[in-house]
Amino acid sequence: MRSTRRVLPVLLTVLGVLAAAGCTGIGTPTAPPGVLNIGLVQDVATWDTGQGHNGHRLVAFQPAYDTLIRREPDGTFVPMLAVGWGYTDGTNTTFSLRIREGVTFSDGTPVDAAAVAANLEHFRTANGPQAVQLADVAEVRTRGTDRVEIELERPNPALEFYLSQAAGMMASPAALGDPALDRVPVGAGPYVMDAAASVPGDRYVFRARPDYWDPALQRFDQVVLKVLTDPTARINALVSGQIDATQISPRNIAQAENAGREIVSWDANWAGLLLFDRDGAIAPELADVRVRRAINLAFDREVTIEGVLNGYGTPTSQVFGEASTAFDPALDDHYGYDPVRARALLAEAGYPDGFSMTMPLSTGLNEFIPFIVQPLADIGITARIESVPAQSSQAAIGSGRYPASFFAIFQGPTWVAVEQLLVPQTLYNPLRSRDPALDAMLDRVRAGGPDADDVARQMARHVTEQAWFAPWARIGTTNAIDPERIAVEPQIGQVIPSIYNYRPVG
């Protein structure tokens, strides 16, 4: 098996006092050369930060939108629009931020405490796909022009991380609520959209802001995001020189390498099935844990990794990755490949003849269909695949209309993973499953304390044994670049590098 590049994140915990004020590489470099052309795997449905997302969509927003906190490639947090932050009470429920002074949005509006508070309130009420990131916020207060306090109803160990992600993206308050924000972003980021040169659904052109507060982050004078949802279109654009960087299908690696392109890979996601319907509302069979365990036993993970991932992955039965305190190496092989035992479990559960269920799948992931359908058919389960456009795949997953789905999901710090997968209000728990035993563990992990890591591992084992998911692998993201034009540093916990990680060659 081909090994993937692994980088363990280092997460800074800033408790009790504000983080030290500072700048991140402010300088006066020479004029940034050239154009960075990135191939997007999904279109951007709206530039409204309230609908902001992580992964691919976070990177698409980065040219226009700075976040309050920035994550370095190794996962450490550094100042961006906030120069200091931290908890100011003993219960970890009052989080204070000091806002960088002298920064403006691209429309000239000041980036100040009032603007930040307006953005946080907008994100809380917009009901976007990552609304869970601020679900614990009770109140947002300003303290003068450069201080913001976030009052939490209960501690949230991931708040600092979230303020470097979708919840931390800042748009001009003058644009919030304006329908025009769907079409043209208005942020404080290093680039401004050239609306005249952009074609929705095809390409988005961004030009460097001459008055941006940190020119060291502007390594190119233009960033062009080209929408290429089809994997074949992406590889063709890459090898023909139309784009400099993109995420490609593992099956296209040889083609990319033969064209002189460089593969940059690191473990970022887990891939497999999400078994949403643990209460049997849509597919009654899934309410029985024996059925969910049978599904886990249906997949030959080694064959899947070689066949569809070109060896870029590590077999696993758990959804928590190596960056999480919940990670337990013993859980990687908790479910082996045993279709005979799987059929026996289905019979014990009362389904000797199997059953049928429908799952959505992004059109960009069609190559996975045989690796989903055939193993399930081998144990008697008929999986009906309903194709959905790539840009609608997450909406389909969160719709509550399906009992299960295949997807690849970021493996991050423990509480980030919890709020992505396990809590009732999250996108990837659309049928709002709950488990009293799990809830008790989550409360203990949330509160922290000396036994939090041990409880996190107990939580991971419980979720694995209850088969809420059927993971296949921790997958190596396969990004490809033109090494004659650009270089890039991987971003821990992100399937596509941040735009700040690219630099021109020569």
C-alpha cells in the first residue's frame, strides 16, 4: 500500500488571558507575480458568509474573506483580524477577542468590534451548513471599538478552531443581508472579485487589493478559481496547463505524473458510509445495531483502498483520526471483512432476505458506486444510488430524506469531529440521532478535565461498537500541482491547501 504523508497538528490553547498581540509576516515584498489558477471541485452557490462552509468551500472564500484567526499549515493558530484572544473567566464561557486596528473591508467599511459582532450574529441566525459552530453562543457583546466578547451557554472546546473557519469569516456589515452578497463577496481579504471577468458556475477572478493590511499573504496578483466538478475535466485542465493546482481522482494520478505534475498527499478525511437512520424512521432495518454491524463487515477495506483510492489510504473502522484525542489504534481493525458473518447478523435481526435503501451520491464520485453497491449486494442489501449535483451533495445529505450516504469527511480535533458527526443539530446527523450513554460521554469531554482524553477514547469505542458509521479508510487527499509554476505546503486537517500556502516558483 502506498503510504500517505502525515502531519500531526499542533493546537494552541489560549486560556485565562488574551493571546499576545502580534502580526503575521507583515512586510513589503516585491510585486506579486503572475496568476494562481485553482480548479474547484464544487461551485460556490453563494458568497454570503452566513452560508460559509469548510473544506473546498472554505478555500474558495479565502481570497475575499479574512478570518478572525488563521491556521498555519501545521494547525497552529496565529492572529489575523483578531490580534489577541482567550477566555477571561474560570468557566471557559466568556471568550474575548481584540480586533486589529486600521483594517477596512473592500468597500471601505472599518473592521471593528461592531463589524465583528454583526458578522457573528449573522452567522448564528443564517442557519447555514455550519451553524453548529456557534450553536453554543448565548450573546455577543462589544467593548469599545476593538474588543468583542462571546458569551457561551456552555464550554465549547472547538471555538478557537471555528473562528479560523466558516464562523470566523468576516464580511462588510454593509453587505450582510443584501442579496447582492450572493453574487459578489465583500470582505477584508487579500483579493477582491473582478465581477466583470467572473462567470458564475465557470470561473471567479480575484485581483490583489492594493490596500490590504498584510501584503506578505498576497503572493500572486490574481487568483482565479475555475469550477471543474467533473474529475476528467479537472485532470485535463491540469495537464493542459489551464490550471496550476487542483484535487484529482486517485485514478488520474499516473496521468498527472506522466505530464510532469507533482502529487501532494496527506491524510485529511475519512471515507465511508454514514448510517443516519439509527432509529429506523426511513429504513426500519437500520434501527437494529446488528444490521449496522453487518454493513461494516461487508466491505473489504484493503481492496477498496487499492481499487478506488489507488493505495492512498489507511484501513479503519473508526471516524476519529490521528489528530484527535479520541483516536484509538485498536479500533482501526474493529470490523474486518466477513460477509458470511454479515449475512448471519442480518438473519438474526430478522432480515435473511436483506432489504433495500436509497443513498445520495455526488456525480463527481461516480467511481465509488461499484465499491458501495456490490459489497452490500453480496450480503443481501440493495443500495439504490441517487445521483445529485456536486454542489448539492451536502444539502442532500442534510435534507433528512435518506437513511444513509457515502461521503468523505474531515478528521479534525476531537470536539470538531464530535460537532460534525454526533450532536443532533449537525449537518451529518440529519435525522437527529441521540444515545443517552453517548450524551453522558460528550458532556464529560466538553467539560474537559484530567480524564477527558480517556473519556474521548471510550466515546470513540462506543460509536464504533454501535456502528453509527461504516468507515472504509483514512484517505490521503490527492492534490496535484504544476511544479514549474508553483509550490505548495499541505494544510493539516484540510483536503485542499489554504490559498496562503501557495507560492510562485522562480
